[in-house]
Amino acid sequence: MGEVIVRREMLDGLEWLVHPVRVAGDDEHALAVYLARGTPLTFGHGDFRWGPHPWRALAPEWQSGGVLQLQRPGDGYAVWGRWDGDGLREWYVNFQAPFIRTERGFDTLDHELDLIIPGDGSPYRWKDVEAFEERVRTGGFTAEEAAGVRAAASRVADLVERGECWWERWREWAPPAGWEVPAAVALTAQGGGAPGAG
């Protein structure tokens, strides 16, 4: 636990966004990693079909509070835990490509759509539905990819409505006090691009 690995978002076979995370848990059930506030972000360069990563113009590092990212093999989503001084603020379901392990960590790709589950038990709400549908309409997703995202969204909503939220076992988790923000990581799948900490 605590090992630094690399999370890459891969688009068009190239690195779109790359950053380090720390392993909080890894077994046959789920890979859990922690993205700390201030973690440097590295953005890829290329003629991406979605254009440059939208965070590229905002900041070279993760600005929000730290998040725990939970993903299971084969699932088209990860569940992010966000905490504040009063405990768990929310579970943020990030629909994304099923993760693929690599020598340095794992690869995935954000699929735009999100689901927010408040930590106090209030009803869940969808986020970025319009952005997802616009990306579908403009050809950013194939019909098969769009169907996969919708199917994953339906499965998660069903889990929540049935009270079968497998991620709840992480509700009381907190990062160990000694975990420092990892250093920036360089791109590997393409030339160019300086680490986002610069």
C-alpha cells in the first residue's frame, strides 16, 4: 500500500492525460488509488478527436481535495470518494473505459457522464448528461461506445436503487498521514509534452 503508480487517460492511442496516484488497496475485488490535491498533471499533445484535454487550460495540478478512486475489473466506471470535515461528502461515479493494467499502472478514458451520490443519503443526481449527449451527437463516441456508457450508467443506478453499493465499505477510509504528493510523471506513448508541474 502507498506505491505510486501512473494513471493514464488514453485517447486515439495516445496519452491525453497522465498523472501519478498512490495505491490504497488492490485485490481481486477492486483497485483503489488516491489522487492527492496538488498532484501534477501531464497533458498529451496530438490531433485528438476530442481536442486538447479540457483541464489543460485550467491548471497544471489537481485543484480539488484528494479523492479515492475505486474501480473493479471490467466495470465501465470508477467510484470516487470525496470527504470534508464532516465526513463523506459524496460518492462521485465517473463513467470511464474499463481499466487496463500496464507496467507503470493502468489506462482508462473518461466518458464524460457522471453520477453524484450525496454522502448523507439524499437522492443521486446525474451530471454532464448534455455534454455526453453532445459528444455522441458530434461523433465523439461510436454507437457501440455510447451504448456501453449508457449500459454502465443503468447498472450503477440499479445498484444504488437496490442499496447494493459495493464501494460503501470504503466510507471511513482516510489517506495515511505520511503520504506526500507524488512527483510529476512524463509521457511515454508519444513525443513531446512537458510534465504538468512546470
